Amino acid sequence: MASTEENKHRAQEMHQYIVDRLAGHYESTDRTALFAAFISTMLTHHEAILTLLNHDRLIGSALALLRPLVEAGFRGMFTGFSASDEQVQEIAKGGQPYPHFNNLVENLDTLFNTDGVFTQYGKETWKTLCGYTHTGLEQLARRIQPDGNISPHYEDDEISELLNSSTAVIVLVAIAFLKALNKSDAADAIQDRYVGLYPVP
């Protein structure tokens, strides 16, 4: 099992590899531009998570960013593949025609025939992510030490899960984006690098 530092290193490597493969110009349509904007937001959150994890006192803030990272990625997938032209225009005007999150992930699994890849982030997992973001017990309980002192304490496995999960999401969305734009070579390169860095046990 990889250590926290190893997980941090490979998350950073994967992040930069994705950024490099995504660089370039794309067809300028509202759908593509919005999808790219969601990916840009998602990658910014991922970079912020990696930065915050360099400081023990900021781990809670890093965990708080996993929910908006996942949401940005999956809303991007909805915009890129599921939204009607009318819904794309609504998003472009600031509307939010997105399905409820649990419905959204189920729809994405059905669309891509991915057998739970997206729905694993729904239901109880989504509730937990919301707790980290919105100062639920997930955050509060990790601020109170057994002796009553107030200071953050997060386990190494929680940090590793944050690194691995956030990285998996940016890989998933980046591959889908590139394939949608007929950039299969770049998409395949990302997948190969991911498999190399995260081999199945």
C-alpha cells in the first residue's frame, strides 16, 4: 500500500500530465467551451488540494474541495454529453438545469456503461463530501482532540483517499473530454500513465 507521500507525488505527476495533454486549441462551441471551463475549474481545485496538503493545519480545507471538484467534473460531463442544446444555453446564461446529483451520476453510468464508476460518488459518499464542505460532523469531529483541545487531526488513510479519489475524477473527466474531441491519442496516453502510476493490486 502506497504511503501518503507516495500518493501525493503520483497525484502531482498525474495532474501535470493531464494539464500537458489538455493544452491546445479546441473547436469553439458553447458546449465545448463550457465543458472546458468546468474542467479548468476542476483542475484548479485539484491543484489547490495538492497545495493545501503541504500544510497539516489546512488538510480540512483540502477535504472541503473534493465535493466542488467532483461536482465541477460531473457537471462538465453532463454539459458535454447529456444536456440538450436548450440546457447548454441555460448554463451559458447562468442557469442550473442539472439533475439532482444522485440522478446525475446514475445517468452518466448509464450513458457510458461504466457500472458504478460515477454512482460510487453518490448517496452516502456524496453526503460525506457535503459534510466536509459544509462543516458537518466530518469536519467538526476532526477538530476536537480526545483531551478536549481544539486542533485538526486527520488520518493518513483519509489523506490518501482524498488524493486518490480526486485524481481519479480528473483522469476520468479529462479522458472523456479528449475522446469527445477526437483526441484519442491524448486520452489513451492519460489512461496509460494512470494505469502505470496506479496499478491494480
